[in-house]
Amino acid sequence: MLWRGLRIVRFYRILYLGMMKIKQTVLILAVMIGLGAVFVSPVAMAATTNKCGDTDTSIINCPHGKDDNGLWGLLILAINILSTGVGVAAIGGIIWGGFMYLTASDSAEQIRKAKMILWNTTIGLVVYAAMYSLLNYLIPGGLFS
């Protein structure tokens, strides 16, 4: 009987150590994504200089071509803003879900909530990528060409 109890304790110890390793991996991944967003984003934005009227910008490009109208410019601006918002929300969701998973300890309910947040964030990114691809396919010449 004692041997069985020791085997159960050993099994739960191994399971606990495995969960801690997963939590550490999620935390490291969240930190790397956050640092990447902080350090890479300004460099990528500063690398391109666009013109909007007489003003140099690094975010908004508003070309004045022969078939450019106000509605087309607003559509492109809205999609750019939406893309940025989806990216920020996805990074926030991944960090929040990772933090909840990391601090869950033995709470099965908090682990379930954290996994649901991570799963919903992934679904949201896939749906947005599908919408973006569909818009690029439907609009003649692509969305940003």
C-alpha cells in the first residue's frame, strides 16, 4: 500500500514539474514577443518614409494617383488601423493568457480560462488573416498595390 502511495506522489511530482516547464516556456515566449514588438517595431517603422501631402510620415501612406479617391484612401486607412489594432490585441491576449496560465498554480478553473484566452486569440488571428486574404483576392490588383 505504501509503494502505491509513493508511486502516486512521484507521478504527481513529475506532472507538476512538467506543468512548470510549460509555464516557463509560455512566459519566455510572451516576453520574447513583447520585446520583439518593443524593439523591432520602431526600427521597421523608421525604415520607411512615406509622403502624405507635404508631410513625411512613417505610418500612413496616402498616394495621390490618377484613380485614387477619398473612399479608397479611407478603406486603406481603416484596414491599416484595424491591422494594427488586431496585432496589439493579439499580443495582449497572448501575454494575458500566458500570465494567467503562469500564475494558475493548481487552479483548474484558471488554467481552463487561460487556455480559452489563448485559443480565442489564435482563432481571432486566423479569422482576421482569412478576411485580409479574401480582401486581397476580391479587390482587383490587390489591396495595397
